[in-house]
Amino acid sequence: MNNQKDSILVVGAGIGGLVAAIYLAAQGRNVTVLEGHSWPGGKIRTTQSAVGPVDAGPTVLTLRAVLDDVFHAAGTRLDDHLTLVPLPVLARHFWTDGTRLDLTPCIDQNARAIAGAFGARAEQEYRSFSEQTAAVYQAFRDPVMFAPRPNALAAACAALSRPVTLPWLRPGLSLDRMLQARFSTPHLRQLFGRYATYVGGNPLQAPAVLALIWQAEGAGVWAVEGGMARLAQVLADVLIRLGGTLRLNCPVRAVATTHGTLSGVHLANGETLAGAQIIFNGDPAALPALLGQRAGAPKPQQITPRSLSADVWTFSANVGGRGLGRGALAYHNVFFADDPRQEFGPLAQGLRPANPTIYMCAQDRASGLPDGPERFQLIMNAPPLDAGQPKGNDTCPTDPFARLARFGLHLTPANVTTTHPQDFAALFPHSQGALYGLSPNGAFATFQRPQARTTLAGLYLAGGGVHPGAGVPMAALSGQHAARAAMADRTSAPMSHQTAITGGMSTG
Ligand SMILES: Cc1cc2nc3c(=O)[nH]c(=O)nc-3n(C[C@H](O)[C@H](O)[C@H](O)COP(=O)(O)OP(=O)(O)OC[C@H]3O[C@@H](n4cnc5c(N)ncnc54)[C@H](O)[C@@H]3O)c2cc1C
């Protein structure tokens, strides 16, 4: 072992790991981030094209205040490092019957667009949906989303003081059933149901409360000038400026303990690094393999069932002049499946739908219409692997280009890279290709995810599979929680005499 006994090791340079490391380095801790891949950012990654790197992971930022806080903690400002472009159109939605709808951050503008597309009743239904989900968001924001541990009692009290929220919290009520009752227009049921997939859920099974995701999106969406990978690189640079160390191509093979006390990590290259505290940013489902028979791994119900995976295409292309034409696309576009039941029914059974919704990011359109070829990402929801394999009778993914042509969008793609559930499983070990950790479909999933502290003293978790869940801002918050827990424990217990943390995963 080397002599870094008092240092803190962060395993994984995903957003959760980078943010945790920044908070710790800003407090003067000696932090080393160990990343298995050759890039910082984890799921924030790119593929190559003739037009430049194409975002192959997240493409937009929501809840930007969370990242503003990270930069502030590091003694700097986000705007000094990155240009965030607020998107005037959150998403442009297309249906095969020719209907189109833009949603924006302005409720009144959306209401007018909905009235124009679907009539006055739909407008009223949208206004009441927005009002009710805003109340749900307010009730859950502090006691659940921003709290280090979700506080069910505080959330219940906050909900009781806002009676419009109560129907949304009914146990066993799916998002789909709630939307059936709230919207007479099938298009809007389909549109708002799709938000469950933003955290890997299926609207037929996910709890109605996930409708609050619309509120996070409605509060504003930003593109990062230069692509999302810039965010990860800038966070890595900030960490290094604070004195932290980032080692890429450095997979961790096992967590080391000495007489039951955490003592460091063993790297795949045979090296052993000492560390009195470790923050693990990989999928919590990987912990049993890193820990062997020792304490610290999550319980099965904290990691299974798995969330959705995806089939992702990244490429450059020219948009054909016929059909929809070049001017038709926004930055963020959704081409809906003909029938959401034919999409989410198979997904619920672990199968790919024949006719899926396609999400499209036209990365070069954040600040206007580009000339010539441009960069695209297409995402179609797919099931995670079943015990490490695609389900026996699962089919190949639908050809997205043929499907887009049915909407009148004709692309001539070049430099196409695909990432399927098997590829995600290989990129993110033990994830089974699930992109968001534990499935959010269960009524109590929000309260079941692992939290920052584990049952092994000194071992902490951060990332999208940890409370408060997936998405860049949520994973960043989990990094903040892990850093705070590590700092608090270090102050309260001398590192040379670590004591077991009582209460297991749910300990605050
Ligand atoms: C296609 C796609 C689109 C998305 N779109 C959006 C979006 O638009 N907006 C949004 O907010 N979110 C989006 N998300 C979700 C978001 O990307 C994730 O929730 C978030 O980035 C996860 O961050 P994380 O902290 O969990 O780390 P991850 O990104 O999961 O990274 C974990 C890191 O840990 C490393 N690691 C794991 N084990 C080891 C080990 N043993 N040794 C060394 N290193 C290890 C991995 O190599 C990896 O780099 C999207 C995700 C995908 C896949």
C-alpha cells in the first residue's frame, strides 16, 4: 500500500463522482478519482463524426441551480467556464397523424398551443395538470428530492397542506391511469406519460407522482455550448485546480479492508491505493463484486428490478429537403409511437416494441439552424438485459431511419455509432444495461434506493442509482450528499478508530 492513508478515493468519474470530489477537494481533502474509462463523465460521453463529437448520453441540463451550487462551492461560477443556452422550445412533438406540438417553459404559451392543436377542453386539462403537478413538485422538492434521505413523513405533511396533490400520491396508481383520468386527448396522455422514461420508468407501471418530472423540465432546459461532454471536462478541470487528482483508464477491481475496516482499493493493474474513505460512483449493483462477502453491498430490493435501457444512434447527417424539410426540427424532438400501449406493453415484459417512440436531439440547433451536415442522437427505450442477456425472444431494434421517414423526415446518416443494452452493460459493469439503477416503477422506489452511507463504515455511494435518483442534476445532488456524509463522519470519528455506522442504509 502507498502512504495515502488519510486520503479519500472516489471510484468513478461520472457526474456524481466528480461532484463529490469537488465538494471534498474544496474542503481541503486529499481526493483521488479513479475512473475505469478514458474519459471523465461516465454516461456523459461522445462518439466521433466528421462534424465533430456527438453527444451519446445526456443532451440537456435541467435544474441548473444544482450545478451553479457545485461551481460556487468550488469558489468559481459556472458561467465563467461554460455557456448554457436556454432552449425556447423544450421539445417539439410529432405524431404520425400529422399533429405537432411545441412545449416551452411558459405555461400560457403551452396552453395556447394545446388549445390550437386539441381544443379548449384540452387547454383546461393542461392548465389544471400544470397546477397540480407544480404542487406535487413543491411538496416533494425539499423533503425528498433535495434531502440526503427521503423523508416520507415530511413529504406526507407537505402533501396534506396541498390537497390537490393527494390523488397523485395514491399507492398503486400508475402514471398512465392518472393521465387517463386527467386528459381526454390521447396525444397528451402519451406526451406526459413519456416523462416516466426520463428516469427509466414505464408509464403503465410507474407511480403517478412521476408526473412531477414535467415540472423540472418546465422550469427550464439548457443545452451546453460545445456539447454536454464539456460539462464533464470542465468539472474535471475544476477538481484538478482544487488540488484533486483524476486517474483515467484506472478500473478498480476490489475494495480493500483490513480486519474488517475499509483500507483502500485494489486496481485492475495490480496496484493498491490506501484510503480511509471511499465514494463509489458506479452502479450500486456492482458493489457485491467489489466487496465479495463483506458488508456494504445494497439489499436486492435496492437494486432490482432494473430500470429501462436504450438503443442509441449517434451520427452526422443532412436533412433531406422533401417531407418535413430542414426547418422542421428543434433541438429536442419526439416522434411518437402510433400506440403507447403497443410500446410500453412489450417493454413491461422485457421486450422491444415493434413501433417505438424516437427521441431525437439535433445537437447543433441550440442556437439556430446549422448549415450543411449536423449532429444527431436518437434514443429508443429498450428493456435492460435479463440475467445478463437480451430476452430469448427479443427482436432487433426497429430501424429508426425508416420510422422517421414515415414522419416525412429523411436523413442521410454518416459515421453512425450504435449503443445497445449489451453495450451499456459492458460500459457500466453489473448494470445489466439499465441506465438509471433501480426501476422507479414500484410505488416505494423513491424510498428504497440506496443512500450515501453504506453498512461498511467509510464506504459511500453517489450516482444515478442512489437517492435522489437518475439524471444529471439528481446524480450531482447525490455526489453532494456523499461528500457531506464523508466530511461529517470524518469530523465525528477519528479515521484511525473507525466505528460501525448503525442503522445500515437508512442511517442519516
Ligand atoms: C442516452 C442517455 C441520455 C440521457 N439524457 C439525459 C439528459 O438529457 N439529461 C439528464 O439530466 N440526464 C440524462 N441521462 C441520465 C444521466 O446521464 C445519468 O443519470 C447521469 O449521467 C449518471 O451519472 P452517475 O453519477 O450515475 O455516473 P455514471 O455516468 O453512471 O458514471 C459512473 C462512472 O463510474 C465508473 N466506474 C464504475 N465502476 C468503476 C470501477 N470499478 N472502477 C473505476 N471506475 C468505475 C464508470 O466507468 C463511469 O465512468 C441520460 C442517460 C443516457 C444513457
